[in-house]
Amino acid sequence: MKSFTSAITIAAALLFSATGSFAQNTKPVAPEPRDGPKSPTDRESRTRARIKGRVITEGGRPVPDATIMVFPVNVAGNMQTAVASVLSPVITNADGNFEVASLQPGAYTISASSPGYVLSEQDSKQFYRPGDDATLNLVKGGVITGKVTNSSGEPVVGALMRVVKIREPDQSPARMRGGVGAQISDSLALLMGPYRTDDRGIYRIYGLSPGYYQVAAGGRSGQGFSLGSPNAYDNDAPTYYPSSTLETASEVSVAAGTEATGIDIRYREYRGHSIGGTVSMSGGPAAQVTSVLLTRGTGITEATSIVMAGRDHFGFDGVLDGEYLITAIASSGNPALAGGGDNINASASQPRPVTIRGSDVTGINLIIEPLAGIAGRMALEPLQDKAQKPACKDIRIVPLAGTVLSARDERKENSVDPMNGPLGGFSDTTPNDKGEFFISLLRPGVQRLELQLPAEHLYIRSMVLPQTDPGAKAIDVAKNGIRLKSGDKVKGVVVTIAEGASALGGKVLVEPDKKPPTSKMRIFLVPAEPEASDEVLRYYEAPLSADGRFSLTNLAPGKYWIVGREVDDAKQAESDRKPLAWEPGARTALRFEGEASKGAIELTHCQKVSDYRFSYVPLTKQPVKKTQ
């Protein structure tokens, strides 16, 4: 139930804004043909406007009657699909098959759910485009069950149960499932679950993804209201398993398809403490709705306080001792769907640390500042050299509307700030049929643009911000980032995408035994041309799989050194990792290692190398030349 509060808020905002000012009636636009009569037939157009798929479980068995929810990455720009998916989801047939038709060009997240099952992250893609075929794997979820009793051993009846995932099976911090759609789907599924103890004090929570959890009884839901009829335990602070506060709670390990039994809780009748304060706007129009989030430092939402227009006070009750962050998020329009254009008025406070140690904390003032946004356009650079076209004969036309753009604050990790965590999915976007894009909900600071391209034959040629002075050189935003102030709307960014990308895959073998590495490693591609030393877009990196394999796609053709590095054993989500090439010193170090290797590989347009063997020599030994 991690991020339960935020997801419920998102779902409510989505439905609320169905008739809002950001709803658009954009019609699908077919890609324009090149080089003569290559326009698709009506049948081909219909195929490209749909996503077909199948839902399976263990052994490849089909899952009938599974619920399929398809959400556009740019929710505000394609409201019809988003609302239709919530109100009228697609259901798989007896063979587990489904089809979602009449989709606009763009990128989508797909969620499949069935009672007692969870979507396998390993077997599902992050984004799908119209024309894709999807295979979604559901695995039997885990179960946590036990009994809640009071100090006299009597059952505690009707107490709300909360389950908070804190770590993944590999010990990394719990991570949000990709995309807004998955969060909304999870929230709607959780609303149907068994949240309260029965008349015997027994609870049973099923359909849990593998990982490590904390379990608590009592208190209200994280949203600040009770699910079902109120009872005597709603105003208590939650009691964590086995009979603990938040700081001393024991963890429960859950594996797929297994049942953790005997997770009994001895209930503590403890009212906890209060946190209170006010919110104030530093600029911009008055907010219609302000959500104040109480989160742990790891990004887990504990509670939400809603402040309506004309009021300024917020409060939380039943808070246990511990370290928290408080963040206020406000909007004068659609609270969570502010990504629909450059006329938004979304604001947020900086996360405020709060420590509870045996007493209430009051008098907190959260100053809400307007958030920023980045607007621009994408342009496609087709292959120009006729000599390159034979190697790229399999290139197919894909709309750039399938590109996913996001901005990332180079100073922050995703899991701490609510604007970068649970609500960060709303700042992802896709361009419209004209290539125009707008990324919203951005903090002041230096933001970096990140792209996920819709096809492997494309690569990012450049990212620039032209200056108002015609004689001034455009800013290389890939190298320098985009510096934003509160309320800024930076416009005019140009992202050029080129055809003819190459790809490199293979395996790392450790010298002298030529066996796969036993420690975590990453592979880096470093431009070998001296003039490309500061071209950030020419640096690439990827993790190794368990068997030492790597895959790098969407590569700009050119000459590269290959560098292997062992990484720290500390667990870090891949989505939280920042590219080393963002730092000038890191680029210099990578080039130094590459030059010392005395070996390089040259990748030509549309070349795909899949069997490269990289000989890695641990740092205690002298590097040797790589062999292909």
C-alpha cells in the first residue's frame, strides 16, 4: 500500500478533471508518408491505432476476465482515453486476449489486474505505443494474515489495517510501479480489499507483490478519512507489528504465492501526537485545493490533509514518533493534472522536515511557490546520405508522439520529494502531432531532459535552447541543463531526433578466467573523438544482467571506448541513478579510462552488434585491449 494516499488523490483528481479545461478533443493524426505513395491503408491505420495483447500467468496459462487499464503518459492531453479506462476498463476474453482500439499516437502504460494476482515487473514494458502487441504476466500475489488483540487478549474488531511496502526482494527501496495508470489501478484494486479486522479480530490481506512490508492496525487511512463506518480505533495512532511504534516495527517478508501467517498484533491504545500549521502563497493565484502530504523520508505517504479555498490551516492527528517530511501541493485548476499546457498554475512548498519526539508539533508555516515548466518542440532529422540507406532499409516511419519526455532535478533523488516520487508521473509527457511538448510540475533548480524514444533506429542528435539574441550561440541543454526559477515557463527548447541509430550488446568476461562478473557492474560508452569530449548525448551507460550481459540501443553512430566499472553494493533503484556524464569531472575520468584501454569500437549507421565480448580487468590489474 505504499503511496496509497497519493494514488487515491490522483484517481479522484483524474475523475474530477474529466470535464476540466485541460480536456482536449484531438483527433489521431496518421504519420505523413515520405518518398511517394507509402501512406498506410485504412486497415493499417486501424492496426496502428490499437494495442493488442494477452494476459497470462504461471506456465503460460491465460487469465480470463482480467481488468485492463490503459493510460496515456500525457493524461491531460488525452483525457478521453484516461477517463474511459477508469470508468469502462477492457476485460480479457476466455483466452486472456484483449484489444484497445481508437488510440491516438503517443505512449501508454498498461496495467492488468485480477483478484489475488499482481503484475510481474520483470515481464512488462514501461511504455507501449499503438501498433504494439503486449504480453502481460500476472503472478499469484502473497498474503499476510494474523489477529489483532488488545492488552486483555480480546479481539480488536473493525480496526483498519495498513500494509506498507518498504523494500523490494533485492533489498532496494520500494519503488512505484511505472506510470500514473498503474498507480490508479492499484488504488482502485486496494479499495476493494479487506482493510478491517473481522469479528474475531482476524485480518487477511492478499494480492501483495513480493517484498518486505510493515503491518499496522488502527488509525484512519492515509487519506485522512475512514474506509467504511467509523469506530473507536479511528482516532488512535496505528500499532505496528508485533506491538510497536513506527521506529521499532518488525518487517514481514512476502514471496509470490506464499502466505505469511501468524502476523499477530497486540494493539496499543495510543493516541499519538498532532502536527499542525498553516499554508501561504508566495505568488500566483489563490489555490482552489491544497493537499498537504505527511511522508516518511523514504517517500512513503503516511497521511494527507486537504485545505480548501479560503482556509489556510492543516493538521494531522495520531502521528507516531519519528522523522517526517511535510509538503503542500496546490493548484488553481486541476490539482494533479497540471500538465496539459503552459497556462497552468500549480504550486508547491519545499519538503519541510519534522521530528516527533513525545509531543505535538504546531506552528508550521509552509510557503507555497509556483512551480515551473519547460516547453519546446521535437524535430526529426531523416537520413540524408544515400550511402547509408542500404544499411537502414528496414527503417519504418514512427510518429514522434510516441516519445516520452521527462525532466529531472539534478540535485534530488526520486524517492524523497513527492513532486519527484508519487506525483512525478504527471510530469512525464509526450509531444503532440506537431512535435510540441510541455513538461510541468517542476521545482526551481537545474532540470535535465530525459527521453525514451519510440523506436531503436532513432537517437538524440541535440537539445538546445536558442537565445533571444540572434547572434548568440544556443545553449546546449543536454550539457548544461535548464536552470529554472519559481514560476518560470521556459519556452523554445528544440530536441532533434535523428534516424540511423546503432546498437551494441554482448557480454562482459572477467580476466583472467573469462567468467561473468560476480559483483555489480555497469558498462559505459565514451566518445573517442576528441571533439566529442563534452557532447553529453554521446555518453551511454547500462547495468549488467546477472549473467554479465548488457544492451545499449539508440546510439549515435561514431567511435567509442568501452569502459566497465564495478559499482557500490548499496542498493539503488535504476530510475534513481543519475548519468555520470552530467558531471564534467566524471566525463574526464571516463575518457581517461577509455584512452588507457587502447581499444575502441566504431559503430556505423543502423549497425547492430549483438555478440560483443568485453574483457574486463579488475582495477588491481593492468588493462588489456578489448576483443570483439
